[in-house]
Amino acid sequence: MKKIIVGDDGSEFAGKALKKAIELAKKEDMEVVVVYAIEDFCPIGVAEFDCNIVREIQMKEAKNIIDHALKKIKAAGVNGRDVTKVGRPADVIIESAEKENAEMIVVASHGKHGIKKIALGSVTARVVEYSPIPVLVMK
């Protein structure tokens, strides 16, 4: 089955990307693979215990975002599943697309990090630059 990768960080823009991925998947009988990247965040000098707490919070957030996305996919009558990995978001999205032999990646123009800029968000810009397959950017 053909696949569409959609990056999801729980932001409003990511919701638009998910909506478009579902729409495309429905038309083309494709599976939607929702990708969530957990950034490896543990600054030098912070106790390992504290880093484990941060990771638990990140995992909980990831589960909530993915569950929400999968409910939307299922409600639309589309096949869907998720990939959640630790790593740089753009790298995780591209690696997932390659591993899944996806036809396309759908990402948001901007995510939850920072203010909307004139240029693309940094994750999106990196995905567009390095993806070996077509990337659809949603505003």
C-alpha cells in the first residue's frame, strides 16, 4: 500500500498538514503514517533523574498528540499508524519516509517552536531540502 508521511507536533499548522494528508490518502487509497519526533533534550549539568522526568513528559505529550491524530485518521476511514522516535524532527521525518518507502511527505510550514516567520520553519526547511521524495508544505 502506498504511504504518506505526515509530521505532527501538535501545533495548529500540523493539524492542517494532517487534514491534507488524510484528504490525499482518501482519494488515492493510501496509508497515513504520522511521525512524531521527540527531541533529545538533556543539557549538560542537569541530573540524569531530571532528564528522565523530561523524557517521561515528552513521551506523554507524544502519545496524546499521536492518539488525537490517529482518531482523526480513523474517523475519516483511512488506514493510519504512527512512528515515534527520539531525534531531530527533520531527520526522523526523512528517515521514516525512506524506511516506509513513502510516496510523499506532508509537513506544516511552521510548528510549535517559535513565532511564525517569513521563511519556512527550520524543521520544514530541512525536510524540503533533504527529502528524496516530494514534500507538500501546508500553511
